[in-house]
Amino acid sequence: MDGGHGHDLHHIRPWRRIERRKSRKIRVGAVEVGGDAPITVQSMTNTVTADAKATIAQVRRLEEAGADIVRVSCPDEESTAAFSEIARAAKVPLVADIHFHYRRGVEAAMAGAACLRINPGNIGSSARVREVVQAAKDHGCSMRIGVNAGSLESDLLERYGEPCPEAMVESALRHAAILEEHDFREYKISVKASDTFLAVAAYQQLADATDAPLHLGITEAGAQRMGTVKSALGIGSLLWAGIGDTIRVSLAADPVEEVRVGNDLLKSMGLRQRGVTIIACPSCARQGFNVIATVEALEARLAHIAEPISLSIIGCVVNGPGEALMTDLGFTGGGKGAGMVYVAGKQDHKQDNDGMIEHIVDLVEARAQELRRASKV
């Protein structure tokens, strides 16, 4: 349910509607992925998994930032031994990242993993695959087949000559066929590459070849600024085309930033209504207050709000009133150290610049309380 004045206006515009690809639905713990389920945001811990205390602390920060699913690497037996404690403490489902040792997959399933990130073709014999699949079935785990352009099978590289969309899709379907042969269909697929064009082309081809839910990402995208740009371009173009059921923005940065960017990406496309969306001008000589510092302060002060609220912060009256029409709350700079506060698109009252941040925080928190009360009725 929406609940935001600005969001309601946006949703009636046909040119803003995205027709999602039809995929089957699976479960990652209590979270649905695919079908008509909301698109989810994921991230991955970078602590040493065997250090359960540090990993739990990072999972908690990711939850608070809005992560729906968190992946945890399990490279060794010490990691899967700690996984059960981590899973018990987590409020969101955890994906155990498994690569070549099938026993880690079995151990992680037994330890409470909601999903295994594992490529069945890489873990050995059919008997080993069968054992992992049985463990997943016994413990209610789904799986993610994760194809990466940088680690394609040697026979595919020999045949195609280089990583390409066709090779990546063939690899994904090969792994999927192995799971299907073992009567297992609770899986999603990713075909990631650091090359944005390669990843997008692979996902486009894969979307036509399977009804499995797809996990989107541009892998090894880079540091925070460049990685955000590449991910927004790649993931955003796929989502716009209706492709994608869950996403991870891969950044060489604090994993919390991955969650923030992922949520902002979905919010900017009208695919998620969570938290405060701030519309702000870049500022110029016309500004009646320091827009940049104000927005930075409001982002920090309002990060805890989960309810969908739109807020416009505009420095002058050139664009301010028009932007306020599309948001729940707004502030437009004026003259003589004061500006106008807008509520539901209409002028409501004047406010001095000096107390403006505190006043806006109070208004947003009051609006959030209204939405919480309405949701309980």
C-alpha cells in the first residue's frame, strides 16, 4: 500500500508503469522472490564469518539500512560452524555463499541457511549434487545459481573464445538442468559481469530462456561512486525492461552503502516505497538557504524512517512550488531568512531557515506516525 501523496500522483501516470517479466516464485526463508513479489535488495557481509560476533553486528547494520536478504561467505568448516549462531541472530534470511566444496553446502543448510549460492556443476559427482540438493530440501533451502563472466567453465571459453552472453547463459542453463534432474526447482539465477553491457545482454538472453527468478548485479563494479553509476546503468536498464526479481549493488565500500544505493535505485523507479525520498535542487546563487548542507543533514536525521514519504527541498521559488505539488512535504526557500512549508502539495505555513531542519524532521516523523497508525487499521 502506498500512503504518499506524491507517490499516488506518480502511480497514475501510464508512462511510469513497468511491466515485470513473468517468473515463477520461490522463497528465501520468509521472503518471496519472483512472481508478483516485491523486488528485494541484498548485500553481503565482508567480516570473517568464523567471527560470529562481528558478522552478526554487520548483519544488524545491513538490516537497519533496509536489506531484505544478506549473503554470508562460507569458505571453510569454521565458517559453517559459526553460521548457525549468525542465522539465529539475524532478522532477515541468510544466503550461504558456497563455491567448490559440497560439504560446506550441506553444513550451511543444516546450520539455518535460507538459500545456498552454489553452482551444482562445480561441486563434483552426481552423488555430491544429490546430497546437497537433499540437504536443501530437508531444511527448506532455495538455491542461487551464480554465473560470473570471470569464472566460466573452460570448455565454454574454448568454444566461444571469450566471455560472452551466449556462454554465460549456457553455463546458467547447464547448472539449472542439473538441479532439475534432481527434481529441484527452488532456484534463482544470476549472470554477472563487471562489463555492464555484457551483463545486461546476458540477463536479456537469460530472461527469454527461463522462467526462473533472476538476481541482478554488476559484479566488481568498483568503488562507491563508479560502482553506483555502473550499477544504476546496468541494473536500472534491466528493471526498466521488467527484468529482475532481486538485486545487489556490488561496491568496494561499506556494505551498508550497497543497501542504500539499492533501495534508492528501486525508489527512483517507483519499484519500492520505503523510507524518505528527498527531491532536492543542486542549488545556485538563487538559493535562500544552504541546500546541500540541509539535504545532507536531513538524510542522516531521517534514515530511520521506514514509511514511504516524499520530501522536496528546493532553494528558491522558481521550481519549489511545482516540485512541492508532487511530494508529501516540502520546503522552498524565500527571502529574509525564511521559506514556505508545503503539506500535500499546498502552501501551509512559513518557517525560519534557522529552525527549518528540526521543523522538517518533526513533520516527517509525524507523517510517519500517521502512516503507521493507518496501516494498523
